[in-house]
Amino acid sequence: MSTFRFTAGPWNIHDGTDSFGPGHRPNYPIEEKIKRFAEIGLDGVQFHDDDAVPDMNHMTQQATIDYAKDVKKLLDKEGLFAEFVATRLWFDPHTDDGGFTASKKENRDYAIWRAKRSIDIARALGTKKIQLWLAREGTLCAEGKNHVEKILQLRDALNEILTYGPEMLILIEPKPNEPIDRSYAGTCGHALALGAYTVDPNRVGVCIESAHSILSGLDPANDMAFALALNKLWGVHLNDQNGARYDQDKSFGVENLRQAFNEVKVLNENNYGDRGNFECVGLDVKAMRTQPADDCYRHLINSKKIFMMLLEKVKKFDYKFQEECVKTQNFEKLEMYVMELLMKG
């Protein structure tokens, strides 16, 4: 059986701002978030580069590293680890048209510079995982870019990252759209195909996020299974999504309980988590706008609790009964068994 380690990011505790309105809860300093993550039973913290080093664009390389080392001390104090560092290439004006696939060379150069600083930060935090959510790597106007050229540029950017950080692993987090209309690596298959053509395919894997798979019209558990089969599932972001709308990041399992059950099931069956801090269960969820400030960690608590409750259901799953149903092709019987298992107290 797997041993699961849970992580979340500082962005998962936010002021309630969304695309349609401003925030109304206070923002908390990272020191407080790290302390509370430990108190609610998380094991590690996910970081964007500027979560760890907020003013990194205006700092020297050594100052960036020194600042990140101080954050590592905060983690050590609370008994937490850094899971990964994600290069944030969608806020800065240099990345309005993408980072690695930007039309202007100076903007592509900025993206590479930022990725290299992310590696410096990762080393200081004690992690070898670089996460790439390729948020704007695509096009808003279908005719606005030469797509073949840009996809090759994206591959070349991965090569530069792999070369600068020879000990680092790249985790591509695929998403089909939003904020970009047409992503160049929108699904698990796209991400793994891209990684296969880099200078070191063995160091390129994926992080599957539940909501992103749903937005692609796919099943998250199947995406996880695909990556697991190829030994490429190096991270998961569990949350939930009400259909193919904007990325909602709802608490895990609150919309699609059976789907969530199968996500836990595929992870447990394949011993995900057995490689220590390398394989984590990331809870990438957002609190509802209405959530009171004095209980703004509740969505993380709920998501972990739902995962553990579903894990208990998974452990009760009758594989002998499943085998009998498969043998007779009686999937109606098997399906009802699953539903009863989920609905029983």
C-alpha cells in the first residue's frame, strides 16, 4: 500500500480574487502559511519561483539563492519539505504572448532567464523538481504564430532547462486552454511526446491535475494511468471541476465522487507515493469566495479528508468480485457494487 504525502502551495490560500471580482479576505505572509500547513497535517509545500523569492526579477543571482535558503529554514523549522519550484511565466509583461513561445526574442530570453533562476531556487530549497504549467505557451489568434516553429522553440527551451540543471526533473502540467486559447501541450500525451524529443527524455515527466483533464474532456484517473504505465507520473494536483467551464479548482471529490474514487484507486494500486518526497499528492484547490477569513484553510482540510475517506473505500474494494464480473462481462453488476461501496457509511 502506498504512503501518501500531501502538499499545497501558498497560492491555495488567497484573498478571494477571481476573474470576476476583487478579493475580500486578507493576504497572509508566507511564514504564517507554512506554519498553518504543518498544523493542518500537510507534509510539504509547492512553490512558484516568486512564492519563494517575491522580488526575484530585481535581485542578483546570489541574492536570489540566499533568500531561498532563508525560506528553506522556515520549512525545516516546521518539518516540511519543498516539493517543486514552478516557473511563473504568465504574470510578467514579458510573457503576455507566451514565454518560451513568445514572438519576440527578448521575451523568450526572459523566459529562459526566469527558468534558470527557478533552478537556482529549487537547489536552495532542496528539491529537484521543476514544474512547468505552460499557461501562455500557445496562441490567442490561430494565425498569429507559426505553430511548428513555436513547438520546436518549446522543445529547445526544455533542452536549455535540462542542460542548466543536469540533476533536475521537468514536470509538465498540461492544460488545454485558459488563459491561452490553444495550448501547445494541452494533454498528457502532448507533454510526454514533447519530452520524448528533448536531450534527456528520462528527465521529463508530467503532473496530472484533475480539473485540467476534465477541461480536456478526459478522465483524470485514465490520464494518471497513462503516465503511470510509462513511469512518467511524477506529481498530481487533485481538485474538482463542474464541467468544461473555467478552471474552478474545487475541493477534491465534491463534484465527481466516483471519478475521485478512481483517482485514489489508480494511485493506490500502482504504489504511487512509495518513492518518498518525489511522489506527492498535491491539493491544488481554492476556497469559495464566500469562505470566512478565519476558516480559509478549510478547503485543504476537506480535500485531504475526502482523499483519506476514499482511500478507505479503495482498501475495501473486492478485487475477487471484480474478477468474477469481468469474467462474465457483467459490468452492470460491477458498477452497482462500486456505487454501493461509495454510498455505504
